[in-house]
Amino acid sequence: MMRRPWNQCAILIALVVLVVVPWFLDDYTISVFNTAGTYAIVAVGLSLFCGRLRQYPLGHAGFFAIGAFTAALLATRLDWPIWLDLPAAGLAATLAGVALGLPTLRLGGPYLAIATLGFGLLVQDILNKADWAGGRTGVSLTPIWPDRGFYWLILALLVAGAFVVHNLRHGSFGRALLAARENEAAAQASGIDVARYRVAAFAVSTAFAGVAGALFAHWSGFVSSSSFGLPLSITFVAMVVVGGVDHTPGVIVGAGFLTALQQVLEQQPHLADALYAAIIIAVLLLGQTALARRLLALFRRIPPFAVGQSHG
């Protein structure tokens, strides 16, 4: 009976810590937090699609790139403020997601992964060759705030996004997706437009990726096509799988863990990619019970304030 209030209390404490922690960190550590938060926004949006439908697209780096370049070009060429180019980036990625989702979401399993993988590679190739996108040199922006300012904006959008996804997952929208996954024929017989719900869930995930890409462009101050390749798409999926495909707090933990791991192994990118793959395989072998959720389950068994108490 006490689990829900205790969980809510733990989340509130974590949020308070995250709000105040930048005052005690150096600039490099804050940039790592910004990276983790930006990636976590993508992963949270992706978790709605993966968690309810158990399908794993491999092209979200492409939508992340669309958001980043949309914001970068609007900011540098049209002098749009961040409050306008953030939603514009999300809209651009959403439109691309709907255009891709309508034909590809009829596919399933490895076919969907291959189709979205091709899209991600196509976006990177186009940006790499397009003069309007800076080609191989990319696009540079002047950051409007220091890293600490972006930290709180990223945190606010991450919390808002997690709240939206949580409510979608546990509302009628999420139940319709779950019904479509469990028995598509029965769902359609019940009046659920399975194709429409799938496209809508995919569009939500791409919108999150677009907004996150815009945030990345603004706080990093530079975007280049080389930053949005297949390894990044694999990283997004790995964050979802490690954190728990249907568990929003776990996905955020997974994003933080893999971002920190990436920083440790940044001098050995090939080892990092292999490790991401190994983690995914390990989690799947454990029956898709995420590592973060196992730790949380263990933590919940400990009564509040039980540490250090005598048991007689």
C-alpha cells in the first residue's frame, strides 16, 4: 500500500537534487548531463512506441538530425528565437515521421528495423552532401545561454515529456496500442484503427527526437551530419532496452548510464558500440527484464528508513 507514495517521494527528491546539482558541477560535467538529458528525451519518446508495440526502429538519429538542422538553419539564417525553432524542429521531425510511418508501419520485426535504418542513413547522406546544410563542415551556432541555462531547460522539457508519455501509456491511447500488440485482429474487431494508432505513436516518438535535436544544436553550438549516424540510433534503442522498454524512469536511468559509459569510452568508439550491443543481448537473455527495473524492485523491498534499524 505504501509503495506508490514512497515512489512519488523518491521521484520528488530526485527532481530536487537534479535542479540544484548544477551549482556544484564543473562545465564539463554539466555538458555530460546536458547530453544525457537530450538523449533521454529521445529515449522517453521512443519508449512509448517500443514499450507498447515491442517494435524497435533504427532510424531515430535521422529524426534527431532533422530537428537539429531545422533549429540550426532557422536560428542562423532567419534569426528565429529558440522558443520558435524548438516547436518548428519538433513539427519537421513529426511530419517526416508520419511520411515514413504510413508505408513502413505495415511491416513488423526486422523489416521495420531495416526500413527505418535506411531512412536514417539516407538523412545523413543528404545532409552530408547538401550545401544548404553546410555539407561536411556543418553549421555553427552561437549559444544563447551558458551550459547551466540549457541544463534547466533540458531538465524541464524532459520532465514534461516524461509526464506526457506516462499519461499516454496508461491512458486509452496506451491501452489501444497494447491491444494492437497482443491481438491485432481482435483489436480491429473492437473498433481500434491499428494503423492509425501505430503511426500516431511513431509520430510522438519522432516529435520528441526533433525537439531533442533542436536542444542539442543550441547548447552544443555545432551540428554536422557525421554526428547522426547509425551508432547514435543504436544508442537510443539501447537506452530504452537497458532502462526498461515500458518504464519511463528506467529509460531516463538507462540514458544517463549509457551516456556516462560513452564518455568513459569516448577514446575507444568501437569498444563502446560492441558494449552497447552486448548490453542489449544480455537484457534480452534476462527475459527483457531491464537492469534498472531490477534495481528499483530491489530498492522498493527496503521499507522507508529501514537502513540501520535494529531487528532485535
